[in-house]
Amino acid sequence: MKLKTEYITEHNRFWSEINNLAKEAFPPEEYLAPIELVRMSKANNFDFLLLTDDEQFVGFMVVQTHKNLTYLFFLAIDSSRRSKGYGSYAIEALKEAYPEKKQVVDFEMLDEKADNYEQRKKRRNFYLRNGYKETGLFLSYLGVDYEVFCMEDDFDVEEFKELMTTIQVEGFNPKYFSR
């Protein structure tokens, strides 16, 4: 199976599904309205991509690029398609779309006290299964702590920090730490 990607605008045929998935998939502190993602995608280094399989809605991903990095800002798979391999297919599509770039992602840090601890553990294991590796870098923004993974061994922390300064989200001012 190979997922098809295309750029999302507010006129996308799956606009309603995109909006519903964005509300369902992300907690309030991480939610960005799809119309805001469309606005942000007008920048050269920011892509809001639809994921389809045989013209059926699968989900979307939001990708930020900077120099040698591709940062998977959001990945959301429709609830009816989860646990069917679509997330892994999305990672493959990401690598194909940005073949010359190092793949970076962050996700909620493991915290046994968190209400969604099991979900966090599953998400971390998903990225490990799909070729990402620990970088030892963590960041905190908008009240949430995240762990940063990269597919390549030569992760450049300073280049990643530069990339993060290009993200235009109100209140987005990450603080970095290691454990």
C-alpha cells in the first residue's frame, strides 16, 4: 500500500473530516485549527498534507522543513484507520516526500502520572518501530513536555533549535532540556 499526499487548502474535498480529526486527535493545549494550519502552510517551509488511500480519507500530517531537517509537527490518522498500519505508511510517505532531509519528531514525554500514559507509551513505541531514535533532547512548550527523536544518528541540536524558531504559533516558545 502507498498513501497519496496532497497539499490541503480550506477548499479540500475532505475539509469536514480534516476539522473533525484535528479536534479529536489532539488535546486542547496542542490543537491548532486546520484553517490556521492552512495559513501557516503559505510559508515556504511548512506543509499541511492530506493522506489518502484509494481516494479515501486516511488523515493528515503537518511538516516543517529547515536546512537539512524535516520535522513532523503533527500526524493524525482517522480513528477508523488506526492500528491498521496507516501511521507507518504515513512515515514512509514522509521519507519519500523529503528524501534528502533528516526526519525529526517530538511527542509527549513519558509520564506515569499522566492520564494518557498508555497512549504516550504506544506513541513512543510506534516511532521507535518506524526507525526513529532517541536524541536525548527534550523540550517544553505550551505547558507540555516533549521528547525529540530523529531517524539519523547525527542529530544537530542547534539546527533543530533554529527550525523551531521558524514556527509561527502564538505562545510557542520552547524551552530545551535533557534528562
